[in-house]
Amino acid sequence: MTTEKDIYEYIEWHKNRYNCGDNPIFEILLFEKIEEDEFGYPNVGCQDRPGFYYELDIAITAMNQNWADIQDHAFHAGFIICRFPGLYQSVTTENRMFFLWNEEKEGFFQVEEPKMFEYYAY
């Protein structure tokens, strides 16, 4: 499971690798469902990108507390994705955290990313 520490290490690696001083955003990506298709790839149904934050801890809190009712009775899983300015960035396990909806707690909480997403880049 990708931790906050892993994300911050990725940020440092990215800044050093690309010699950039840019700070990332932490985008929220939600899925209607998480099922495997006949080939073992993710079938996530409808998707939504309700927004982003400049601080990882705030993005996590937004997911945990279901700010602005982002679950909207439609979404059951999602990612927080660390992104830098630019086009076509690879989003792999090093720069994302996976969350599932928890009905009892009424929020999204981090869990181990399903294996089907291992080689999937958003």
C-alpha cells in the first residue's frame, strides 16, 4: 500500500529527476465500481474527477469525510493521484493511493490497491 511517505519520496524523486521546482497537486479520481473485465483489466464504470488539493493531508481528509458529498450514492472507490504540471504523466503505484467507500464510516478510506490496477496508468 502506498503511504504518505512514499508519495513524498516520489515528489522528491520527480523534482530531482526533472529538475523542476513545481509543486504537485493531489487529484481525486472516483469510480462507480471496481470489477475485472474478461481480460483481467479494471472495469470501473463511470468516473469523476471532482477536484484537487495542494496538500496531501487535506485530500485524504476530504476523502475520509466525504466532503461535498463526493460519493453522491454513485461512487465506491477511487484514487488520490499526485500530479505535476505537464501532459501525459505516468500515474503508477508510486504516486497514487487507493480508497474504498466505507458505508459505516460514511467516507472513503485507504486500502490495499487491487492487483488488477498494478499495470494500469491513469
